[in-house]
Amino acid sequence: MLIGGKSNKNGVAVSGIYGGGISLGYLKPYYLNVQDATTGTTRDIKYSDSASEFLDPFAITGASGFTKGFGQGKIVPGAYARLAMRFDYGRYNEFLSALEVGINAEYYSQKMPIMIDNPEKQFFLNGYVAIEFGKRK
């Protein structure tokens, strides 16, 4: 929605932007490659299998790979809403120069575990700033 327009030569156009919709989260278990101290062999573990081993920095040899655990993932439905202000200050209608400042809110149908030792959350709120520049055709 246009709040304030600008002339052809200079000025600033101010717009309000809002929107919302469905969002889908994908929960994939994270695996680590650890070395057994007694046998010296390496194996892949996930957090729920052995929390003490998963957090032991001396046992970890690396990540198990990006694709490990994709078959065990789960899709979590949610919804999002976005609200922003856009300031378009491009000159002569030939150049695009704009600044957009906004917030985004997401709510999921269940709590989402993001990192170990951090509380699981259903609601996520973030802010953003976007700078746009270019040439119009």
C-alpha cells in the first residue's frame, strides 16, 4: 500500500508492506561422527541416542554429513505474518534505490528444537533490513 508518492525527479516514496501465509518447517535429526575411546572405532550417533557422548568434545571427529537423517525428518506446519515499510528514493525513475525495514513472525504447530541446551520454541520473531539498488528498464 502506497503511503506517500514521489515526483519523477526526486523524493522518497513510502510504502507499507504486509502479508502472511503458510510456512513449513522441516525437522531433521543431526548426527555426529564420534570415536569410541575403548575400541578406537568411529560411528554415527544422534543426540537422543547418547547425550553425554554427543556433547563430549574429545569424542567428536566431525559431522556425519548433510544427508544423514533426511529419511527420519518430519514436516511441521505453521503460519507466518510480515509487516514492513519500504522507502524508495531512486532518482529519475531510472535507478532503483530502496530501503526496506520490517518484522517477520512465525508460529508452528509444535515446539521446534533448534539447538541443544536451548529451550524449544513455537514462536519465532525476527527483524530485517533490506537494501535494494539497480537500474530500471
